[in-house]
Amino acid sequence: MSKKQTERSVLSNTNSVAVLVYLHRAGGSSKVSYILESIKNYNSIKSAGSRLEEAYLITITEHTGRSGYFLYELTDLGRSVAQHLDAAERVIGGDPPECGKMPTNHGASSEQRDQVG
């Protein structure tokens, strides 16, 4: 078995999915202090953030100064992953995403669809 097959996905680690979904729902970026209001454990957020950054799903920027803070931002890859995770969480929670965004013909032409019916 290769190293790639034995490694755990970053998404299987504690709070990785929660951070990604939070950032997606927050418009793509957030200060850690706001994420903390939802997840409630700074060390867990920090650990998840480090792993997500290593996987190129987020960037972490430290803003120094009088009221310094860390800003977590989704990368393009992170935005795509977070969008799918958010949709999955909504379906599981009984709040499915808009049906209009889901293709229903799966590439079939109108003639092919008529033949099936």
C-alpha cells in the first residue's frame, strides 16, 4: 500500500470540515475570533487551520498591530471543497440546496429522454 493510500484525509481530522463550512458560509474568509464563537476551542481551530493550510485549502494571514488577528481565507480549491461540504451538511440537516442547480438530464438529449419515458 502506498503512503498516499495510508494517509488520512485532512477532512477526517477534528474540525477541518467545520472550519471549511464556516468559512464558506461567511463568504470565504473570517477572523479566527469569529470562528471561535462557533467552534469554541482555539487550539482545535489553530490545528485544523494549520492542516488546511498545508493542504492548500486555506491561507492564514497574521495581521499585526494594536488589535492583531489571524485571518483565514479559502483558496480556490478550498472554496470548491467547502461548497460541496456545505451542500452535504445541508442535505443531512434536512435543508437541501436549491434543486435548480442540480442537473437532472445527465447529458441526455431531448430525444434520448423521450425514448426512456
